[in-house]
Amino acid sequence: MSSMPPQRTGGGQGPGRGMSPAQGAQEAERRLGLPCFYSGQKVQGMFGCVACQLQIRPRQGAALPTCPQCGEMIWAYLEGGDRPVPEGEAAPVAPQDEQGRDVSVQDGVKLDGPSRPVSVEEGVKLNP
Ligand SMILES: [Zn+2]
């Protein structure tokens, strides 16, 4: 009742202890040379668990889970190419080009056409 095990805070030994997921992802990224993300971030693509290599592909708009196999929170991005930007985070480098905008303005397009008069004729006999 009175004896509590001594707890040390702030002095983690080795990786994996006392690190936030973001720090863990950075650490894994340095180690693997791949962009790494952690559970809770919303990123698209193919990811591999850094601990057991399980590969997952989150659904559109879904956040990275913890590894269903080993519980790891850190995922390495396996698709190569540019590092994806998690939803809700700013891209590290934003090119200031005017090109590439996907806004197209069309003038003179009318969506409302002339209303077609519908005439209903009653009493039409088809049989002679
Ligand atoms: Zn795993």
C-alpha cells in the first residue's frame, strides 16, 4: 500500500519509450529512409508497419490505424514519389505557381433552357 515503484519520467531509455507518435515517426523515417506517419493521421496510399511489415491501405478519408497485427503506431509510406501530406496539415513547400489551378471559368453558359410546352390532347382516338 505504501510502497510504490520508483517512476522515472522524462528519461526514456532507447527508442519507443517516452516518445510521441510524431517523434517515433520521425525516428523511423530517419532509420528507414521512407516517409513515416503515425496512427490518427489521414494519409492516402500504401503503408507498411515499421515493426511487422504488415501492409495496409486506408480507405479514402480514413485515418491510419494502429497495426491490427502488432499494435505499432508508425507506418512507412511504401509508394515512393512525393511524400503525401496528411489531411489537415500544410504542405511543407507550396509552389507559388499560377499554373495548375483547377478552376475553370466558362462564360455564356446557360443552364436554363426554354421551357418546353407540353400539350396534352385528350380524346384522341387511334382506332379508325
Ligand atoms: Zn505491425
